[in-house]
Amino acid sequence: MAAKSVRVFRVAAGATTRWVLEADGRTHDLSAWLAEHEPALGADLAALFARGFFERTRLGRVLASGALRACAAPGPHAVAVPVDPAQVGKILALGKNFREHAAEFGEQVPEEPLFFNKLPETLVPHGSIVAPPAWYAARFDHEAELCVVVSKGGKSIPAARALEHVGGYTVANDLTLRTLQGSDRDKKYPWFRAKNFDGACPLGPCFVPRDFFDLADARVGARVNGAVRQSASTKDLVVDVAHALEFVSSHLTLAPLDLILMGTPSGVGPLADGDEVVCSVQGIGELATRIARPAAVKA
């Protein structure tokens, strides 16, 4: 029987990482299989995408072969960022891509897609502890987002073929220095400082290959200390994934393992010392982050 659900984890193993494949709840040592059957591919995610390894038909044959060895599910502290940050060229993020999120700040949805960038150095895995910069003592917000992992590069990609350039999807938290963002916006400065600091982009805990994800109607949300703050559906995106890729690639060439953050629902809010924020995307999983702030700092 073909797998209905597939998740791929990049797991820390000493100084290296390995791939663990979860299919219908059962975990398998994908790295061991690759070493034996596809040694030329190794652990290179871009190469695996280029060969179509995670497409439903190809992966289905691997699962049906019975050659995958069972392994333990990865523990929460062993999970690495699902895409090696050293291989990520660009992180491009959509702003105000849910109407209600724009409205909660008294703003309109932009006439054209509004993109800003986060740097790959901001990526941290599931289970991380994140602190805003020591000099920052104002509002610090969570933003749960669906993240697109690009598998095939290209320029001027038409929307009708854009999903062919998607390898999979994961969960992101676009942590934001909200007060700084507001003051910089008032000065007509870019959002760069508010969106880029150590730990500003938790990502994970896994990725789901494109063929195994229901992009049409997946819930995107966030809880803080168990209380729901954000919840919306991908069907509510103003700019969908295909048109986001079309727009971005009309300006610059996309490359394998570039990341596209698709915007956050309404309900963003402040984080205080000790808070646990859990961002989620239905069909992918939950991304947990613990917040550390000096006791004197009030959110």
C-alpha cells in the first residue's frame, strides 16, 4: 500500500547529520538506505530533489522494496534544521499575506506581493531557546508561517509550472522585534533589523515532500504556553505559493534550497521570558521554541 503521509527529519548525529524518513507513522533510517543503494547522492538534499527522490512514485518504490531499516523516532533535541543552513542561499518572506493580519495593524494588503529577507544565519532548529538582542527591551512577537523549500531553480517561472520547483514544505516562526519594526517603518527604513538577529527563524521539525502535502487547505497556527493565538488556512493566503514563486523569480533567479515564507495569520503577539511558542502547520508538525528574556524586560 502506498504511503499516505511522509515526513523527513534531518537528525544530528555527533558532528554529522542523518536522514530519518517517517512514513505513515513508522520511522526508517533513510541515510543507511542511501549509503547502500544511492551512494552518489549521499545526504545532499539538493541532489535528492534533483533526482526526484521524494516524488510519490519514486519514494513509493523505495518504501515498497522493504529495504528500509526501521529506526527509533528522533528525539526533540536531536532534530536539526531540516534544510542545512549552510546550503540555503536565500530566505524570502511575504509580508501581509493574510488579510486579517494586515488589518490587525490597521493596514491594507499590498497591491503587489511584499517581500523582505531573512538571512540563513538566523535559522535554528525545533526545540531551540531564543533570546532577542540584549539591547532590545520592547515587544518581541511570534509569527507562524508555512515555509516552501525550493527544489529546482529558475527565473521567470510561470505560475502554472511553479509547483514543479517546490521540493517540500516545513514550518517557520518569523520572530520579529515588533516595536523596532514599527519605528523603522515610520522612518521609512527597511525591516531588516527587526527581522534579522540570532535565532530569528526557527524552522522544522521536518519537511514534507510536495507530493504528500495538502497545500489547498492546511491550518497554520501558533500557541503560546498552550493558548491558541493564531489559526488560519492556506486557502486564505492572498498570494498563493505558485504566484509567489512567479513574482519572486521575475526579479531574481531562484536556486535549490532557497526558502520562501508565506506570511503569517492574524493573532501575532508578544513573548515573555520562559514562554514556549509552538507554531504548527497541519500535515507537517509542530515547531517549538522557548523564549529567554531578562527578568526586567516586559513583553
